[in-house]
Amino acid sequence: MKQEGLLYIVSAPSGAGKTSLCNELIDIFPNLRHSVSYTTRLPRPGEKHGVDYFFVSREEFDRMSAAGEFAEFAEVHGNFYGTAVRTLEEYRSQGIHVILDIDCQGARQLKSCYRDAVYIFILPPNFSELRKRLEGRNSDAPDVIERRMRVAMDEVRESSWYDYLVVNDIFAQALDKLKSILIAEQCRTERVKRTVCGTFTIA
């Protein structure tokens, strides 16, 4: 019996490094895919439709939402983002693990319907370092950085219900911890039992 694919839900304040960490994990694990979200925001330079996001109009997004096609959706910084149920179920049914890089709003929605998913929160070493990273990107105006810092404080408070907390101080060490989490979760007794029944008798 093929093991059903797992969902790894990863959240973090903007600037904590979760996107870079998730991309590294996908390069390391051949059976891990990134869930491509739908968004109403415009593509940034270099972004491709269907690769980075599915870029849709607000009208199309609202239609999908009303039809119950999203497992979660949220408004973030004035734009809407959503994860399609079909995307998750197609991967999982094939035994492919899926990593979702989403904010706390979306993670909470998923928690209500995907209780067996693995919820991971990436923390910066401290708020001073987080501010330094945001400023170092040279992509946000000062008022945007201040807004992101306020949101970050709320998100860190929200992190207490996640299954795992990983501090991204030294990138390589944070990556090693995430690798360990992914491997350990695939070896959980209840998950392995479902795939070896008929081969072994496990009480």
C-alpha cells in the first residue's frame, strides 16, 4: 500500500527565511512538491504563471472561493491568496508530500480540516535581526517595513499552537532541523502501519 502524501505547513514572519528554506527542502527531497497558490496580486519581475503562483483576477478568485474550491484563503497586504483543494488531493493521492508556504491565517484554516498535517513555524533569532533582514532586501519602503514588523509580532504570538518551532539564525542549522522533522514525521507509527499492513502484524 502506498503511503498517502503528507502536508507540511510552514509559516513565518516576512523576512524570517521560510521561502529559501522551503526551496532547499524541495531540492533535497525528491518526493516533495511545493503547493502553487492562487493570488490576485500582479506578477513580480521574473515570476511565472503556474510556477510561482496562479495569477487570477479578483472575480475569478471570488468565484473559486464561493464554489468551495479553496482549502484555505486569506487577504495579505491587500491581496488575496488561496490553496486549491484539488492541488493538495492530487498530490496526496499519488503519495507525494506537499509543502505549503503560507501565513498564520491560512494555516489556522487548514488546521480545522487537515489535522494530520505537520505545522512548522520559522522564527527569526530576534526582532532586531528580522528588521535588519527586511531592510537588507531593499525592496520595501520604510512604512511597509514597519507594517511587516507589527504583523510579525502578532504572528510570533500565534506560533504557540504549531507542532514545531525552528529558529532560523544560522541557515544551515535551521535546514538540518527541518530535514529531521520531515523524515521523523514520515516514520510515525500510525503512518507506517497503514503501509505495511499485510506484510507485518503490528498490534
